[in-house]
Amino acid sequence: MLTKRTYFIPVLVLAVAFPAVAFAAGSAPATSQIGVADAVPAAGGLQRPVTRFRHTIHVTLHRMEAARRAHARRQRRQLYATLPVGVTISTLETIAACESGGDPTAVSSDGSYRGKYQFDYGTWESVGGSGDPAAASESEQDYRAALLYSQSGSSPWPVCG
């Protein structure tokens, strides 16, 4: 979830960069008073602020994406900290990769198996799930699969378990 604070840096960059570009453009003489050949250095004078601005935007976006990934990793660690005893992250990831390629919205060709772990509705409900397994959040699917694995081992997934 992004907060107002997340947008502070890009807004600050824009506020600082645009006056700098306007100042650089304003310092060049008007093109109606000079020839075309004289206008080329004025355009070149803008190149450095524009390049720096683009670099700043690139770095800011990179940092925002890194922060988003770090937040997702923290959430995932918190989720897996509450997994039932005897279930490992690698076990769940192996089953999910085999069953659905890790896609939480996957649905079998006949529609009877749904979600990241290809639950049928009966099994999904037996571990406390409600509604469509493929419509549930990925974290809920992970948790329900861990519950099922702790109750029944790998038998619900005869090929992938």
C-alpha cells in the first residue's frame, strides 16, 4: 500500500527540476533575435538539466520499486511465520509450481480445480476457505494449502506433492 509519503520524493524532484529547466531556457536569447546556427548552443544548454532530470526520475522509480519489493518480502515472511508446524516454504512453492505454475488465478480445463494449489471446492471448504479458491488472495491460498498439508501430507497432490 502506497502512502502520501511515497509520492513526496517524485513531487519534490518535479518542483525542483522544472524551475531549473525554465531558468536554463530563459537565460538563452530569443530565437527571433538570433540565427538558426546560434540557437543550437542554447538547446545544448538544456541537455544537461534534462539528462539529470531523467536520471533523477529513473533513480527515484528504481528506489520506489525496490521499496515495494522489500515490503512484499516482509509481508511474505510474516505470513510464513504463522504456517502450521511441519510445512516449509519450499514445499509449498514446489507444489504450487507443479500444480499451476504458481498462478493464484489458475483454473483447470474442466473448471473443477482452482487456484495456485488447484483446490476443488470441497477441499477448499474443508480447510476453512469460502467462495472460489481462484478468487482468494494468494496469501490465503498459501495458508489454506499449508493447513491441508499439515493435516494430510502430500496425498492431496498425488503428482506434485
